[in-house]
Amino acid sequence: MSGSTLVRPTAVTGEEQLQRYTFVERAYHWINAIAYTYLLLTGLALFTPILYWLAYVMGGPGTMRWLHPWVGLVYAFTIWWMHGKWKRDMKAIPQDEQWNKNVKAYIQHHDEVMPPQERFNAGQKQFWWIMFYCTFILLVTGIIMWFPERIPREIHWLLPITVFIHSATALITIAAFIVHVYMSIWVTPGSTKAMIEGNVSVSWARTHHRLWYERITGRKG
Amino acid sequence: MSNGLLEIKAISGHRGGTPGKGVSRDYDVCKLVDTTTCIGCKACEVACLEWNGYEFRETTFDNTYQTMPETAWNFWNLIKFNEVETDNGLQWLMRKDQCMHCEEPGCLIACPADGAIVQYTNGIVDFNQANCIGCQYCVTGCPFNIPKFNAATKKVYKCTLCSDRVGAGLEPACIKSCPTGCLHFGSKEDMLALANKRSDQLKRETSHKNAGVYDPDGVGGTHVIYVLHDKDKPEQYGGLPKDPRVPFFVKMWKGPLKWLGGVGMIAGVFGVFMHYVRYGPKEVDKQEEVKR
């Protein structure tokens, strides 16, 4: 499992690079990210009058109402695809327990007490599973909200609960989304580059994902 | 009514009272439907279609006199027929079903589209299709199953209480067409007085000892009220809800959740920004030289 995952040194640092995400993984991630952003902005327009102006930015209120469910399908499909691709990487490993216990130290950058992590650390796994299950809930409630005229009158009492759950679940994903974007752009420099260009430096991999680094390079330490 | 639209309620930078305030009577409009004198002739159904410019649509025959099971996007006024067994024999109930024009309109509370639903000071709740986006949250909020979606235009429609006629000082089309005088139109105060008078008369002079007025408190009262033979059994008039309310989850969603969500999102963004200010980014450990 070595050699082939090592790619060219970058011109700037000359440091060895490791492929972190394949092109297809990156493509799915960004289709998903663009879809989520559209859903977020149009969803917020529908959520509160203060942000209804977003509806005009997002193609106009009528268009937005038409497009939101379709983009939702794209979003759900890419989540489903990523699940197929990453579910093994997202499984908990024994070290995750200690990671979760020391999450406060992680937040405060006392990374010396953090256990070594695999391709994704325990926090990323949490983020993934929050998004995965929330997407499932959003999809089911969203389909009901897509065609309320098809819902039989006898179960119309479901509609208010459905809308409430859809909004509440979306808010949970927004909380996760804020942390995700913040972490990847500001807290761990190199993450965004990894998701765009696909590569990380060897020292980045060793620092953040020691077990993954050891596994794919076949090196120790 | 037409004067009422331009009546001044308050004046900026003005000391003292508001001149003219209270000179003309403030009033809410109201329809009174006396179910005890409705004969089910459906003149109001036809008048509604004619005034609002809809062609008579396909009907559904389900072994009753009812034109169709429920109101439609282009059929806002429907007489509901129901047969009920009572101690005194069979009772044939007819009720004119239409938008109730709630004082606390669930449709308006649930609607996300700016200006798609308005409530006038006279109590009329009106849809403005130009601003409607077709999300049907109004359907979610309505306890009376009134707003109806048109799949072709992707907009929702319902009874306007003939706001166009009322604005011009006319009574609604349904009222004008009623041959028995079972439909009345006027101020809420006057209609309530008339309704109470009628229900007292029913209690005094007929066997309907439990007659009463339907003006549900759960939605703050309505601008369409009924006189019922039995005020405790509104359900038997083709599903008139006993205690209609704006659904609990609609209130939670448009109240606490909206508030909590807004504050939470701002706090979240500010929170991560403060984290960066306090802790900054994680360093990549480059000290240990990578063994080749």
C-alpha cells in the first residue's frame, strides 16, 4: 500500500505529497457542497422573513420553491454516494473513545494528548454521521413537503410536524456546517487544499492523521 | 368601509389626541351563516363562481347532494350535506363551507412569502397570488382545510370574502344570492348579536335546546360565524372542527424555533470566530524530519 499513493513533491516546499482525496471524491464533495449551500440559503429564506431577500438572490421566490426540492435530491444523492465510498473510513476505531474524551484539549490545540487518528478523526466522523442521518430526515420530510396536495386529508395533521422537523433538522446541519467550514478553512490549514487539489503534505498527514499516514505509506512514526 | 381605509389612527410629532379618531365606527366585517334556515339550494355556490369568474367545474357524485367532497382552488364555496340520526328522527344538515377568515389566521402565520397573504383591519384574510410561491405552508397552518393548490399555476387560492366587493361597499356575492335569508353580512358586533338572538329563539321556540353560535376562540374568533342546531356537535356539519387552533407545531416553528435558530446561527458564527481569535490555527508539526 505504499508507492502508488505518493505523488510529486510540490514546487514550493519540495515536501512529499500524499493523495488524500481522489478526483471523484472531490467532485462529489463539491457537488454536495454547492447543493448544500443553495439549500441552506433558500431554506433560510423560507425560514425567516428577515432573510427572505435571499429568495430573490437565489433565482426568485417561485423558482426557489421549485428548485429547492430538486437540489435536495442532488444533495441527498451525493451524500448517499459518499456514504458508500467512506462508510468504512467513518467507522469508529478504539482510539476514538479517547479522542472524544479529550475533545476539549483538541479544541484548545493541546494535540499532544490526542490519540493518533485514521483517515478521518473522531470529530470528522461525528460531523459525517450528523449530516448523514439529518439528510435522511430532511429527505423524508422534504418529499412530504414537496407535494402537500398529495397528502390525504386524514393525515394532514402530519404536515405541521413535518415542517417543524425539517426546519429543526436543517438547523442541526447548519451548526455542524459552521464548524465544518471553519475547521477546514481556518483551523487546519491544508484541508481545503486537500479537498480541492487532492493532496496533503506528509507532515500534514502525520500531524493530523497519524494512523492513516502509517497505513498508506507503510512507515512507522 | 371605504372611509375606514384612510382613517388616521396616529400622527407623528403631534401633541394631543388624533382629530377625528373614533368619529366613524370601527368595525370588522362578518358573514353570518344560519344553518337552521339553509335549504341547500347552492345559489351561493353559483354566485361565488360567477363573481370570481370561474367556470363551473366538474363535480363529484358520491350519493349525496353535495357538489364535491371539499372546496377546490376554483370552487371556494361549498354546501356540505350531512344526515344525522337524532332522538327526534333524521336530521338533514347543510352548512356553507368556505374560508372562515380567522382573527388569528394559521395560513398567514405559516406563510413565508412576503405579501402573499394579508389581513385587512376589517378582518378579511386575502391571498395575493402574485406573491405566492406555492409552498403550501398555508395548507399546513389552516385548521379548516381551506387553501387549495392549483397544480397548473403553482399558486394557492381561497375565498376572498369578496374583498373586491366589500371594498366597494357591496356585500359578498354569496350573501346577495341567498334566497332564504340564511346568510347575513355586516359588522362582527351586529352579526354576533343577530346570531345570539337567533339561537335564543331556537332554544325558546324549537326543540333545538342546545342551539348556539360558532365563533371559535381557538383562532381568536372568525369573520364567518354559524348558528348551529347543536353547538356541541359542530363536527356533524361536514367536519367543522370543535376547537380549531393554529397547529401547535406551526406556532413552535414560527415562534421559538425561528428565534432559537436565528440566535443559534449568529452565536455559532461568532463562536467559531472567537475560537480563532483565542486559539488560532493548528500547527503542522514539521520538526520531525520525514524518513525517506
